[in-house]
Amino acid sequence: MRKLCIMHQLYNNHLHKVKSKMGLLKKLVVAFLVSFAMLAVAPSAMAKPAGKVANQTQEGVVQSLDDTVAIAEETLAAMKSGADKETVMALLKKTKQTGKTIESSVVLANRDRALGKLKKARSAYKKDQHEKAEELMGQAVDKFKKVRDQYHNF
């Protein structure tokens, strides 16, 4: 009887080891499948969003800076002239889109600050706070000009 009990205990120990190895094997298989799926998805996830220019040249950065400042000034002029709301909102959107095309690590932080002012100006304009929106848009234009100057002086 004792021999049977010892054999049973050895069998249970062996079964436990096999189960733990199977659990580890399952974890490895799941990890492999997840990493393989991530590799399959990575190229499309790493793609640049629409409007972004991959490997933008220096001339492209200069052009983006000039376009952004021009459109920002046009937006501010439209705000001050009392243009209709749809026109100003379209200009604000266009300014944001052209601002995001600036691809230079030299000015990235300041570009984001200028875009932040633009966002606040847009929000104020949507709430019909036109004076505040004009003030914030003026600050955004100044910041975009500083970004352009910073890039040229780097």
C-alpha cells in the first residue's frame, strides 16, 4: 500500500511539472503570436498622418514656415475685418493644417506652442468671444513668426 502511495505521489509530482511546463509553453506561444501580430501592424501604425511630409527637406521646411505665417496673418485679418464665421473657421482649420506640416526638430516645441495659441483662439471664436480670439490669434501669429526666425537663425 505504501509503495502505491509513493508511486501515486511521484506521478502527481511529475504531472504537476508537466502542467507547469505546458503553462509556460502556452505563455510563450501567446507572446510569440502577439509580437508577430504587432510586427504585421507596425508599418501601417508608423505611417505619417495625412498632410505630413516624410523626410522634409530644408526648402520644404522654409516653405511650410512661410505658408503658415501667411495663412495665420490672413486669418487674423479676416477676424479683424469681421468676416463671416464659416470663413474664419475654415481659415483657422487651414492654418492648423499648414502649421502641422512644419517638420523640423529645431522648432518643434515652439511650433506646438503656436498651435496651442491657435487652438485657444479657435475655441474662443467658436464661443463668440471675438476680441479674445483676435488677441490669441495675434499671439499665435507672433509665435509662428518667432518659429520662422528661430529656424532661420539656427
